[in-house]
Amino acid sequence: MAGGEVRASRDARVLAGQYDIDLRGVRGSGPGGEVTVKDVEELIKERYLPRVRERRPLRGIRRVIASRLSKSYREAVHVAINMEVSMDRLAGLREELAREVGVKPSYTVLIAKCVARAIRDYIEVNATLEGDEVVIYDTININIAVDTPLGLLVPVLRRVDERGLRELLKEYGDLVSRAKKGLLKEKDVIGGTFTITNLGMYGVDSFTPIINPPQVAILGVGRMTRKPYVDGETGEVKVGTFMNLSLAIDHRAIDGAPAARFLQRVKHYIEHPEEVSWL
């Protein structure tokens, strides 16, 4: 090292630049302490990739089913489940949270927090399908689809269940801004374990989202609408705010019944947001 400059290969410097890694903090394993690509990759793995909980080999009937479905469809076997949810309580809490964090929270981030809470209850959806293996993750990193001049991009909000709303909103705003300007880096899009795509702002009621491979599930969010409904307890006709959710799963890895139970849990937390840790 001369003049305080870090010795590093060209490829290591390029890779570090994609992740805003200061090479001065990386211990080099190359000749004379030179930082190598492998050194940078190890740090990326530690900082940005989700922690694996377990690996479940596809065996027996599940492997047979996966093989046959894959042969039939060649790609992920999409099955979509739709469910209507009441948004009244979350909308009310949004006003309270706005006073707490100093800005009106995005519904996308609020829903992401509810989804992350539900994933913690049904961790099997927080997974990828890699060959004959379903990899289930402990870390909940949610890709958020963003429409940009460059096309649809899916930057990652990391550890959504563990972090407070104020921090998530700041990161979400930064990711969306940089996505629309074409300034996302590789570090911003890797390591996702589940995806949310919101088309509600375009007046879409419901749709079938396309799974973000190799993930096994994606949640589509439709627009919020005001409409009359019958109160199940009183029998009175009231007016409320509702939204349609569309969960698409890869049937090779997840069956319909557990997927439906997961979507029910998402509905539960959206309709009972007081059970979610926000701050």
C-alpha cells in the first residue's frame, strides 16, 4: 500500500463500487494484502444476502409433482388467489402514524409491513426454488416493483419485519427516486425473498402478478374503493374502503391451501394493524 491507497484488483474495485463498499475496511487475501473479488463477494454476502433458515430437498411425490408441472409449463407454475380486505382500520392508523413519523406513509410500505408480519407466521412463502431445492429464508427482504422509464424495476426493502416505519419510508423514498432516475446499483436489487407489486394507483382492481424468479410468491395490490357493505354483527348497511389482493404462487413449491392461509393472515394484519409493530 502506497500513500494510503488500498491495493485491490480492478474487478474488485468495480464490484465494490456497485455496493458502495469502502475498500479500506476490507481485509485483502491476495498477494501483499491485495483485495480480491472474492474478498468483496464475502462482504456482500454478509451485508446484502438473506440468511438461510433451512433447505428442503424436493423428494418423493413433491419432486414428481414439481418435475411434471415444470415439464408442462417450462417455467413457474402460476396459481393466483384473490381476496378482498377492508382498509378502514389501516387508513385510520395511517393518519396516526403520519403524526408520529412526520410524513404520510405510503400504503405500499404499510402493506409491506403487514405482509412481513404475515410471512413471519408463514415463513414457507419466504423462499426461492433453485433446481430441486426449496430454500426458505429467515431474513424477510421484500422487493417492491417500481414503474420507471427504464421499465419495471424491483429494488429491495431489507429486513422489513425488524425495522421501524420511519427508517423504511426513508429507504423506500430513496429507492423509488433512484429507480426512476436510473441510478439503482446491483446492491439495490439482489437478495429479495418476496415481491409486492402495486397497480392500485392506475385504477386496477385486481390482476394476476408474475412471480419474480426464483422466488415462489408475489402479492399484487389493487386500488382502494369506497362501497356499501352489510355489517356482519349488526346487519346494518354501511360504507367502507376495500382493496383486492392477488397472491400468485409457484405451485411447484407451495400448494393452494397454505397459500390461502397466508393470504388470510395478510388480510388479518391489514384489518388489525394494531397487531403490527410499526415504530
